[in-house]
Amino acid sequence: MRCFLSFLICLIALPVFADDRWLEYPGGKGVGEGKHVVLVSGDEEYRSEEAMPQLAKILSKHHGFRCTVLFAIDPETGDIDPEQSDNIPGLEALDTADLMIMSLRFRSLPDDQMKHIVDYVEKGKPIIGLRTSTHAFNIPAGATYASYGFSYPGKEFEQGFGRQVLGETWIAHHGHHKSESTRGIVDDKSHVIATGIKDGEVWGPSDVYTVRLPLPGDSHTILLGQILTGMSFDDKPVTDDRNNPMMPIAWTRTYKGGRIFTTTMGAATDLENAPLRRLVLNAALWCIGSEDKITPTLDVSLVGDYKPTAFGFGTFVKGKKPADYQ
């Protein structure tokens, strides 16, 4: 009996490890102290499975946010598979989240997973949507959450989550994909999200997306996207009329009282640009109502070795588990 009790005590004393289908980063001291951020990855093209862990490391290590990073997971192997459009385990973390950062594309999740996202959104909680999150969901007609689909036709929620919550759905590439990169021009220098960011500093190899002007409701543009002639930071702007007017590439709005920040930048390779990382950090603080903590010197340096894979379909690194990005 005494041996059995000792065995039970040993079991109780064993450390509890996070589920191996997602990543957890601890909170601590800093501007994000006491706040929980859930970062949801799942797109086939822009390597969000690499970008989101790096963002989480910056938020956690430099600024004290507690972070949970979720992935599209092959349920048979446990590997990260961005082409697995119907499985993102761990979304229940949103039930207690203070901020959701999402980088999704054309997901069609089962009801038990999708419910956590919808409940979070419809409570009017803060959201950052990166790149293809404007077309995060592709849900078939007749499904429980069909109205969240990027092309939903119903007038009560026309064009779904992208248009109604983030401010735009998928329209088109405005710059030429993989040959014309994007320079950020600050449209509202007085906005707190633009703190520490100068004209032309934000740059990324992903192209400018088309959006319809004006953006809906109370949308407010922070950055415009200048189309460049090539894929280098110092390339010249194109001279055709696509830069007149320039498309918004970062804006704010609200949904049911919750603060929303959307940027059509956000490929993993875009995050090599420090001013873009600053934009996302500033937006995170603005979203949670901590804009008074934004300063131009907040640390946005990369954590660890970050060499993101070039974007493209089928380019994801196969055989990776979430722990490989820890």
C-alpha cells in the first residue's frame, strides 16, 4: 500500500506538458503582461506556420505576452500540413484569449472548431488579420457557419468574415505576384499604430492586394501600398496608374465594439522587415486598448534563427511538428 501511494505521488509530481499539436510561450514582465494572445496559422502559400511562432516569440520574450500558436495539423501524422484545410486543434484557447492574431486562407473547419472562432468574433473581441485572412474561410453553402465564407452571398453578412469583420474579402492581386514587391507609405502619421514607422520603411516581397474604395464602415487607413518594379527594397515604384490611387495595405476598424487591425502584408518573408514587425506589435497593443504603452523604441528584434521559406504553393517544409518551431 505504501509503495502504491508513493507511485501516485510520483505521478502527481510529474510536470504537465502542453499538447504537442500546438505551442505555448509563457507570459512575463512587459507591456503585454497578463494578456493572452492566440496566433492561428493555416494557409497554403505564405508560410504562416513559420511566421506565427516568430511573432509569438517576439511578443512573449520581449514584451511579456502569454502566447499560444495553433497550426493546421494532419490528424494521422501530427505533422503541420497547411494543405489540411479542415483541422486546427486547440482553438478552445480562444475562449480565454485577449487577442487573436490570424493568418488563415480558405479554411473549412468542422463546427466544433469553428465555433470557438465565431464565438470569439461575435463577442466583439480584438483581432489582427494578416495577409490572406481577408479570405480566411471557404465554407460550403448549408453548413452551420457558411456565412463566414469569403464569397457568402447573403445580404445579412455579404462576403463573409473578410468583408464584414476585417473590412475586405479576396478581390485580386493589384501588384504582379512574385515580381512586384510592396513598399508601405504612411497614410496617417498621427495614428498611434504608426509610431516609430517612417514612409518607405515597411517593405515586403508579397504584392499589394486589390481592395475596394472606400473601405466599409469606420475603417481607417494607416498604410498605403506602393507597387515596386521588382523584388528588392530599393526598387523604384511602377509608373502606371496602379499607384494612383495606392491601395490601403493596413487599416483599423471595429466590429461589435472590438478593435480590428487588418494588413494585407504578413507573409513569413515579410516579417524579416523590422518596421513591419513594429506595425504588428503596435497594432496588438492598440487592439487590446494599451496604446498608451506604445513607444518608438519597443523591441521588435527577431528571436533565434529566422530564415523563412519563400512563399508559394507546395513550398512548406514537410515533416515538421509544432515543437520544431519552438
